[in-house]
Amino acid sequence: METSRRSLLTVTAAAGTAGVLAGCSPFQDLVGDTSGKPSTVETNGAAVRVGKLSEVPVGGSASRDVDGKPILIHRPDEETVLAFSAKCTHQGCKVAATESEIACPCHGSTFALEDGAVTGGPAPAPLPRYAAAIDGEWITVVI
């Protein structure tokens, strides 16, 4: 089958337009790694106390807004706290933790509590992670 010049120009223009639109997406910064695997832990930034350890029971989670960024704190065991962006990587809806996963109410994406990896739905990338630590009676997150 021979490709006409008009067909080639149409396909090229469509691909170029899609690329420009993708580059202008307000959610572009949410989509880094598109493999769905856990993201690396962000360690650049300032350490901020986001709440008391007693506010997040072992096995539980809590949502916080820190410097205008929604974050989700999860405490899998006595000595560990994890922190994730609470913005779904699909379209930026605020996610929430259930007993077994992190879920997006908008389009059904789900993420693993232990590492933020995509476990279902249209989300193209894992939830970004923040460095988190137990600091005495406080939970500290690097934002």
C-alpha cells in the first residue's frame, strides 16, 4: 500500500497536535514514570512536622495539606511512616486510603499502600513519594 503525501501530512499533524496538548496538560507534573512501578522517594526540600504520631494508628492513614500540597501518611508498623502525594496521577483528583489500598474516587485508580505503585485503573504512574520519618512524637515529611 502506498502512502499519499496528504495521508502522511494528516498523520504527522495529528501526532504533533497530540504532543503539544500533552505538553500543556495541567497534570503533566503528576506523570513522571509511566511504568506504574513505585516511584523514587523525594528527598529534596524542607522537613516539616505534619502531625503527631498518635494521630495515625499502626495500620492507619491520614490526609494532610502541607504548603498547599495534599499528602497521604500511612503507618504500616510501629517504626515506619510513609508519605505520598494525595493527587491521583491520572487527573489530579484527591486520593484516600482504605484498609487495603489507596483509591481515587474520580475514575477508580488504585495504588498500593506500601509503595504507591499503580494496582488498577487509568492512572499512568505511581503516586510520588516523600521522605518521611518518626521524630519522637512527631511525623516529619520532606516537602
